[in-house]
Amino acid sequence: MRGAGWRGAATACGDTEIIVKGSYILVLQLPQPLTGLPVGRLGSFDFPKGFYLYVGSALGSGGLAARLAYHQRSPQARPHWHIDYLRAHARLREAWMVESPTRLECVWCRALAANPAVHIPVPRFGATDRGCPGHLFYLPRAPHPSLLTSVILSAVPDNRPLDLRIEIHSFDP
């Protein structure tokens, strides 16, 4: 789907394709609790039913469109990332994406971790290659859009011009 913005693989510009790179937050719903779910080398963990926020980046060759397409597909038989283990049991409800050449996920993770309503269910989940405490966050109820908006805006430095593009995708329950 070329020329369709982030929904496609790339944006066409003459003969050149522009890959939109950036960071994202997935909103996942786990309808039933999971007990002893193995998560790669991290170990096995219990996950209560509720909502999970997964923070990631898509700075590779496929950009945001390819990463969103990956997370929308049915789970792989052999999980690649930590989120793939949970994704096999959870429903993708939303994806919040921001175009940026800078990794924003650690700033967003700090903002989420500072919120008393949000919990880190598995330390270092999705963050074994980063200095963050984890990239997965738990809420018993669906996150309000103002929470996600404030998290995204926490990465914007004070007194700097703002050219920010936020794209929100909603998926059927």
C-alpha cells in the first residue's frame, strides 16, 4: 500500500520511498488472567486480566508501518520479542505512533512508571537492551486517552518548537 502514509509500507515521493520511523505504544487487552506464561529468558510470570501498554520503537528499515503490521499479525510459532509471548493471548486494541528519528521509549517508560495508577508487571520486559526498568505496563482498566497523550508529550522539551505527528490506530475488539 504505497503512498498511504503510515498505513502503507512507505510514503512515495517520486521514485524515492520515505520510511517513517518513530516510537509507539500498543494498548493490549488481556481478557483472562494468565498463570506461568513463559517469556523467553526472563522466566515465567503471572499476568492479571486487564490492559497492558507496550512501549517500543521502529527505527529499522521498515519503520512504523512495518512494525505495526508485525504486531497486527497472528502470533508467530516462535516468538521473536518479549511482547510476542503476551501478544499470543492479548487483543490489540490501539496503537499510538509518533514520527521521530529519536528513541522516545525510555522517556515514555519513565513517565508511565511515575504514574501511580500504572504498574510494571515484569521488570525488564522488552528492555533487556535498554536502560529502562521495563517496556510493559499494566492497568486494570482501559487507559484514558489523556494518559497516553501526556506520556507522549513528556518527551517534548520545554520551550522548543513543536512539530509532532501522532497517529492513533484503533482495532476491533
